[in-house]
Amino acid sequence: MHDDLTFVEQVQRDLQDVRWPGPEEIRAQARRRSQRRIVAATAVLALAGVAGVAVAAPRQSPSTNAPAAAPTRGEITADALLQPADLAQPVGVQLGESGLGEPVRLEDMLGYCRTSQALPEGWQISRWSRSQTLLREHPPGVQEDRRVLVMQDLFRLTPEAATQVFSSLDDLVAPCAEWLSVGPILTAGGTRTAEALHRWSVAQRGFAGDDAAILRDSLTAPRDVQTGQPLADDPSPILLAVVRVGDTVSVLRLGYESTEAELMQLAVVAAARMCAAANPPC
């Protein structure tokens, strides 16, 4: 496949200077993720009437009865993402975005841990990407960040970069196996300077797709650096799943009150969906 821009790529680049409201606000509240630049228009879809996109089958060669080689897939279609029916809980809102040349950002806190030690973030750069956030309905009294059911980023990379995401995982998290973060925290009594100990690790491997891993940050409750008193309850671990199928890599994060087993189970479903985008095809 040539790297010449397709028509879709050119349109997306023409839209780079347009900023659209989307899931950044939700993501910032759910995992304090950095805002990213949206490079393609995205629709907020009510579930009624949402349909998948079919992938065209390879055509027969006009000069032979033998099947033609499967075409190399480029842009990632929406049917390669998790669908609302894949989730155990009903989905009320589906947010999405797509982009070009995005970093495969596993977790902002992990990247900050590395840069605070004068190390590069270590993210691979994708060619195409498609992301989504699936939300439950917003009943009265439910905090905004607790509406998040799942966040998914799906990337297409070069084959070498896709495999490098997994071969470099241990080296990526090693400097953050025990990392003390210090910074401001907002409490009922005002802003305090707090510290928390982060312990990043690769918890599971090889449970889905061509490769897969669970990354876990087991962190302590933030404590006031002056008094040593805890400023919040012990937090749940930060969990994310990384899955590779061919040249595609997906990063999955579940919302609050979810387990590692649930994340692994959903990663298996995501790997099956990724076959709609992967090179070589499944």
C-alpha cells in the first residue's frame, strides 16, 4: 500500500484546525486524561438507528479464477470498535472521534511518571486512529464521571510499531514500579499539597488477539505532605487493557467499580471486533 493520502485523509487534514465538542470533557473527569486535538468531525449518537459499517470482500481478479489478494486496509471503520450490544450494561450515549498520527497513549499518569524522571513518554505513533466513549444514561444524582462505561482507543500502526508496543511494555513501566507523585489536591478545606505512591506493573499477558496485556497502577491514598494525614479513601487500581490484532492496537479502560476480570473479558470481545480492521485480515 502506498502512503499517498486517500481522499478521507485529506479531508481529515483539512479539518485539523476545527475543534469539536466531544468526549475530552468526559475523559478528563474519568481519568484526568490530557485533552487531545480532534482532527475529524464526530457525531453524538443516540443508540436508536446506529448501524455498523460493512467491510467489502476482496474482489476476484479479472484475469484469473484465483481469489485476489486481500486489499490492505487503511482508515479504521466504526465496526472495528466495541458495539453497545457488547456491554452488559445499557448504553445511553456513544461519543467518537478519529485522527491521524496520534500517539498510542496508554495512560497519562504513566507518561507523566516517565517525563518527571527526564525520560521520554515512550509512546508509539499511529497512522490512523478511532476512539469512543460509551456512557450510561445520566439519572439525577449520578456524578458525571460515573457515567463512563468504557473508553476505547483503536490505532493502526506499522506492523513493526504495533509489535513494539508489547515488546517494550516491561521497559516502559519499569521506572514507575514505585513512583512517588507530589502535587496539589482539592479538598473540602481548600487546596493541599499531597503525595501518593504509584506502583505500575504488567499484570496479565496473552489473553486475547495476537497479543494482550493488562497494565495496573496500584496507588496509595493521597496524604498531606505536611501532616502525613490521608486526604481521601484508598483508591481503586487504575487498570487498562492493551490488545493487538495484526497492525491494530486497542487500549481499553472501564468506568468505575469494574474488575480486572471484566476488563479482560471485554478485551477478548474487542479483539474479535478488531478483525474488521486488521492487516493481515483475521
